[in-house]
Amino acid sequence: MLDGMTQYVAFLRGVNVGGINMKMVDVRKTFATLGFDDVRTILASGNVLFTTTRTGQTKLKSDIEAALRKDFGYDAWIVLCDIATVRAIVDAYPFDPEHEGWQPYVMLSSDAEILGELLAMKDDLDPALERIDAGDGVLYWEVERGQTLHSDFGKATGKKRYKATTTTRNIRTLLKVIA
């Protein structure tokens, strides 16, 4: 990577689920049109790596969301992180990512207040089914396999009010992103 270049990951929310279907080749074109370099996608769930000399994450996020809205006609929201932040998030995962019969997740957010609101549920969760813990700008979550959408935390995070600021990824996906 050249001096002055920063590698970012844009985590698109709700891609290829719930009727928002996008081909990753088309997503890469959108990012390239924005002038980003080394654009790659990881899996079909909306994980876009790219490099840029541009600074200012707020403006980058806004520009990407606007381009996605224009090119794909949906209400696009992303969480944007530099690659070093993603590595730190993975390294700090507080649970056993290989816990047999469990799913290891990270909830990323562009709104710390929302994370605090969701973290308030921690003591009300049944640890035999799921656990959450705070990280730096994320919530870590492990849930019994098959209960992701049915657990108390899973149901809470599906609420419309969290749609614009949160997205969840399996820790295995994040490992692929940083590989």
C-alpha cells in the first residue's frame, strides 16, 4: 500500500437478505466509481475492502451510502472501519469463537449511544442461551446456534430503530476480511 493510503472496510447492512439483492461485482463498480483503489468484496453479505487517500470517515461514509442509494435504489446504510480497527475488534473477542454449538457475532455500529442502550440488556439475558459484552465501538455476542433470530437480544436488534446504525457479522466473516 502506498504512503497516505488507508485500507477501509465498509460493512453494508441488510445486503442479500430481505429483498435487497446485489451482485458484488456491481458493488465493486460503485466503489471504484467513487475513486477508491484495490476494491474487493468478501462473501456476498456486503463486506467491501478498499483503499483511499481520502480522509474523514464521516464524509466517506456519507458518499458511499449516497452512491449505493443511487446505484441500487435502496435505503443504504454502512458501518465504516479502517482495517486496523477490524483487527483490534477480532483480537478482543471475549468469548470462545470455537464454542461448540454457538455462533460468535460482533455488532458494529456508527452510534455509541445505541450500543449502550443494547448493552443495558446484558444482565437480563439467559447466559445458557446467549451472552453479550462491550467492546471498543462494538458489542460482542455469542448465541446458541439456531437461536440467532429467536433470542431476546436477536429480537431486540431486529427493531427498525437500529437499522440505520448497526450491522452484525459472524467473527468468522471478520477473520476472512482481515486475512
